[in-house]
Amino acid sequence: MNIQNFYKNRNQIVSGHLNELKEAFSLTSDEKKIIYSYRENICNQCPVKTQNVCDSKKWINPKTKELKYFHKEGFIKGCGCRLSAKQKAYNARCPAGFWGGEETMIRNSISNV
């Protein structure tokens, strides 16, 4: 991740790392555990994932999930983030749009009950 992206995303980065720590000490709500698990499952199936990183050397077409190692129109570049932290940043989003916004969906479904 370059310094501009780090500065722009610093709140999400710090939030993700703090939430990792909270989870390690069992201080995570059930709602957030569901969100984290949902995001982790999606990332585990994504071809852009390399070990625990959204690989910035890979590009994916969000519609077809086709993978490239160079820029091509309609393809999204991996963000370079450490996924175990990014998945726990409450307002974070997958750059390809595969996850993000779940907290709003859960909140809305609870309020409609």
C-alpha cells in the first residue's frame, strides 16, 4: 500500500487492527462476528487473495471473476491490504465490491423486525 492510500485509509486501518485485538480478547459482538465471518468467507474464495493479502499485483473482473496480472478495462486492482484486519474495519469495502455495507443491512433488518 502506498503512502497516499495509507493516509486516506488510516482510520479504517487503525479500526481494523483494534477490532482484531478486541476479537482476540473476546470483546466482539455477535453481529460483528457474523460480518467478519461473511467477509472472510468471500475473501477466501477470491483469486486476488495471496496468503492474507488482497494482492495489488492482481486484477479481477468483478462480474466474471476473471483474473489478470495487468490492468484491463473493467478490472479492479487488489488493494494490498492485510485481509484479517481489513475484514474487521467496520466501514471497509472490498475494492471489487464483493463485500461491504453489511452492517447497514443487518441494522435495517433488525429494525424491521
